[in-house]
Amino acid sequence: MEWQQLEYFQTLARMQHVTRAAEAMSLSQPALSRSIARLEEELGVPLFERQGRTIMLNRYGQLFLKRVNRILKEFEDGKQELRDLVHPDRGEVALGFLHTLGTSLIPDLIGAFRAKSPSIGFTMIQNHSYSLLEHLDAGELDLCLLAEPTETKLPIQWTPLWSEELFAIVPIGHPLAGRESILLSEIAEESFIFLKKGYALRRTTDQLFEQLGVTPRVTFEGEEAATVAGLVAAGLGVSLLPDLRGIDQSKIAQIRIRAPKCQRVIGMALVKGGYLSPAAVRFKEFILDYFGK
């Protein structure tokens, strides 16, 4: 079996058209067909169902493709690792983080890091915890800042970094708007605006109301803290959110909750034993130092 056969197979499996796949790899169609035929002969099973020039993976091909994808990714990771070792001061960090962290903490964190390592770039994904973990599992992110994961496909190393207080958020004209602190039970009967199910913050708020034995009346669900705060400002309900630095607070009041203790822990997640480039390692160490860990 030759290495190129695996690349040819992967491309053909993705495009599912012999002529287009051959053109994409600058091969003749007969050369591609011969390569796939030799691969199938060596494996002892057909990998495709053929319909003229259009082909589809059969169940053997689907199984084999999963292995080939892993093999080729390991090869690409190996080449990248060597390139990174040659240029340890350059590179790119793929960072994922929760929506609620994007207003101030992430810009402050990256700004402080770039002041020390200006040649290192970033690609970023902002989403809820479950989506970020999917990207992390797929190898599309180096690390994530999120609440502690519950279920993941791969073993995840999660390091707690800081506790984030949650506040009651009410419209500026609300009867409780002038209070410095309240009990969560004082707003239990209100209409609530929360983030959608599946978000880490939503899981935390649901657990807080479970402690009270109350099922909150949720009238709206949003995808970002700024959206939730805007709906609260419009008088459509109240919410529980972390400190809203970076969001216009002129039409809302942020009230501390005395009991129960309303907070969540944010940490750094990465794949245990996974490869991190020198740039990603440098950023990971910077984060740990930044939060005193």
C-alpha cells in the first residue's frame, strides 16, 4: 500500500466523482481508477458502489475512511509539529470560549498575551459549551474556556480558573431595581429570559432554581448574553447573568443575590494527551499564570 493511495481514496470519498477527483489531484482518470482498484485488491473488499462516473462509499469504504482520516491527520500533525519546532515564536492558537466571555474578558486576555507574544495569531470560535467541545474533539480547537464539561467523546483535561458571580438582571423601572441585594426566591415568580438549553450558563441557572424547588417561567431564550440583556431592558422579563462589563447597562439593573450562592466556575479545557503547538503551549501557560494557577 502506498501513501498516495490513501490520499487518493480520501479525495475520491469526499468528492464522489472520478473525473472531478482526478482533476483536483492533477491525475488522469485511469491512473486514479487503477490506484483505487489496487487499494481494494490489497484490502480484499470493494470500497465504493459505482454508478458511471459517480461513485458512493459502501459500508466498507465508510469504515475505512474513518481510519484513513485519522492516519492522514496524524501525518499532517507531525509535519506541523516539526514546522512549529523550527519557528517556536510564531504560529496560531485556536481558541474557543463561551458567548458570555466575549464582551471583555477575552479581549483583555488576548491583548495582554499579544503584548508579550505579538507574532502569535489567533483563530477563535465563540459558542456554547457543547458546540465548543465538539470542535475540541474534532481537533479544530487547541483549548477552550468554559464551565466544567460533563460528557465528551475524548478524555478532557479541565483546569478551574476562576469563579464568576451571577447577578439578577432586571429592567431599570423594576420594583427591585434599587436594591443592593435580594434572595433568588424574590424573583422566582417572574418571567425569565435565559440562554438556550445546552448552554453552560443555562444549566447553572436551572440548577439554582432546582435548589429552590421552583420551575421558572421562561418566556424567551437567547443565544448571547447581550441579546438576553437587551430583552430584559425592553421589559420582557428578568434574567440571571454574570457581570455585564462591555454591555450597555443604562436600561437595566444588576443586583447581587445573597442566597443561594449564585456563581459558576470557568476553566480551561484541552484534550488530554493531545498535541499542542509551541504557540498553544505558550498561551496555555500564560492563562495559568494570568489566573494565578
